Amino acid sequence: MRKSIFVFTKGLLFLALPFLCFGCKGIPKSKDQAKPRVLISSDIGGTDPDDFQSMIHLLMYSDLFEIEGLVASPYGPGRKKDFLDIIDLYEKDLPNLQLRSQGFPHPDSLRSICKQGETEIAPFSGFRQATEGSDWIISRAKKESDRPLWILVWGGLEDIAQALHDAPEIKENIRVYWIGGPNKKWGVNAYSYIAQNHPDLWMIEANATYRGWFIDDGTPDNSMLNGYYDTFIKGRGHMGEDFKNYYDGQIKMGDTPSLAYVMNGDPNDPMGESWGGSFTKIDRSSRSVFERPSTKNDTVAAYDVIEWRFKGPVESIPKDSVCFTFKILGQTWNGYYLGAGTYGVRYSSKKPETGTYTTSSEIPELDGLTGQYTSITPWPGKPSTDDYILGEHWYGDRREPELFIGEQQGARTVAKHRKAFLMDWAERWKWLE
């Protein structure tokens, strides 16, 4: 508690003196120090509107960062135009922001770094082809700098996987903070490619910690989320007016902890304290491979990579061809030909659950298969020979029971800082009055 009060106090000091930081070890403390380099990969405009909220927050703090890329990697609808629409609102609010700090980037510079990334889920191999976004990631990672490039992933890992496939040497220069959980479910093939082929990547895999931003943690601070829009945002600027369009102004911003991690605390120490959470070093990523239909008695960890392999006819078709569909919990996934009469599909549960699946295919041996699984916390689960073995710089959600909020592992490491974060942001909203 004492640390939260300290951070908030420093936040007020920062606001009075624009070139000082609010106690954030990872942020430059004077105008002469270099700002952290960040690149955002987002599914903005895709399956969840909270990325618009996070984008507004990013732009309101953009004087503190060197933003080097805004890569749109949505599932379904959404394109880089969604970034551009929010930048248009930022441009209208910029004169008021510049009264408090001259460090805000020009709107045209932001528009120039908006790039279109992958819009399809990666096939079983985990990568497909280069995109404007993956090429931009490579170019920024190869830029001469004595600072790492922080890649903050608000969606799937498709463009990161593609960039690592095309230029694996960029691992030396990047650090990734990934909002996993549901995004791991959608992008499980890209994740599997990275974990198997690039385990030496510097990675924070936040599957549940980020949920401490917006779920009820049972403390009085939770009440700040209710009514925050009406108290601090309503009537303040063009971005404030637009904020109401997402969840009716209710705070979610599930991707913002990635930016908050670089804003506050020492980003070189994932196991320390920061607004973006505290993590633990992990040396393996749980993976369960079934070469038979699984049952509800087959227990895996939530956030596991679950892989089913089914036998069928030997076909003269390319590997990675879609040959069947896999329906689970109301959603449908593609299954692929792996060669030599083997067919496979991957899935990752985003929470503890019991799931039932069925398959459909024109290949009789793959049609009408059904089964179940049961997922539990914590993650990683029990060690298995199927696990991906990771390098020394891979971090995951804290496992201590007292840091759970309900079933959300590690979420209290973010929730404990929510008041300090929200009050600091409230001061910035005043700049737009």
C-alpha cells in the first residue's frame, strides 16, 4: 500500500513539472533522456472494442514514448484505418495536450507508422507470409539503437511469428509483452511456432494478470471503475467523447497493462512491482498432445496448448491444408493435414472449463469425432514430455493463491495499482477540459 501512495504522489509531481516522471523507473526522468521505444501490435477493430480504449490511453501518454509502429493485426473486421480514426481525434485534442507537454508526437508521424498486419489466423505451421506489419517489425527491430524495442501485443502473435521466421536475429533487440488468454486461444498456432522455435525470446506471457485491470477484486478500489467515465472523462475533448462508444464508457482496456508495465517500475525486472503486473520466470510452456479422442477425465492446465492428432487416409495434398473443422464451445477452428495420414488441430482454453468438441469433414475418418477435456489452474500445469522448453527470459503469471482474483491467476499484481493508475490518468483528462 505504501508503494501505491508513493507512486500517486509522484504522479502529481510529474503533472506539475512536465519533464519529470511519476516515479516510473522505465520512463525518462528528464527531457534529455531517451524515451522507451514501443511498437503496438493490436487487433483493433476486431473481436473486442477495448483496443480503442487502450489506443486513446496510449495517445494521451504518447509524450513519454518513442512510438515506432502501430500494426493492425485483427481477427475478422478491423484494419489500420481504425488506428487512423483515433489519431484523427488525437489531432483535434493535441493543442490542449501541448499546453502541458511539448513531447507529444505529430499526428502525421503517427499515421506514417500505421501498418497493416495479418488478418487471418496462422495455419498449423504458425506462419504464412510476410505482411506490411511483419516487415515493419523487422525494420524497427534492426534500427540502430542502444535501447530495446518493446513490442506490446494486444492481439495475436501472427506478425511477431512471421517476423521471427523471416529474421530470427531480431530477437537480440526486442522485448515482448503479450496479452495472452483469449488471444492465445485465437493465435495458438503462432504461439506454438514461437515457443518451439524461438524459446530464447524475451517474453512476458500475461494470460490472466491483465484482468486485474477491470474485474472486481473485492476491495473499495473497485468502485473507481464504476462511474469513472462520468467523473473524469465525460465532456473532456474529442477522445473523451469517443470513449463513450466502447462499452458505454465502462473501463476495460485489457491491453493497457502492457503499456503500464513500461510506464511504471523497472521493465528490466518482470519479477518486480509495476502497474503492468509482477511475473514469475518459467522454463516451460504446458502442452498436451492427444493421439486419440480425449475425455473430461483428461485434465490440462488452462492456457495450455492442447493438440489433437487423428489418423486418416494418406493424401497427396500439401501439408497445412485445411481438411476438417473442429467445433468447441460454440466456435469453429480449422484442422490441418500434417502428412503421412496424420491430421491435427490445436486449441487453448482461456480459463478453467470443461469443453466438448466435435469434428466435421468430407473425409469419413475425421467426420463426427467427439470428445472432452477439463482445464484447471494454475498454469503451467504438471510437467510433461510434450511441454515446450523455454529459455531464461520467458515470464508468466504469478502462481501464489493469494494473488488470484477468483480464477484469474496473478491478477492482484495489477489490481493493487489500479487506483494509482486511474488517478494519474484522471489528471491527464483535465488537460482536455
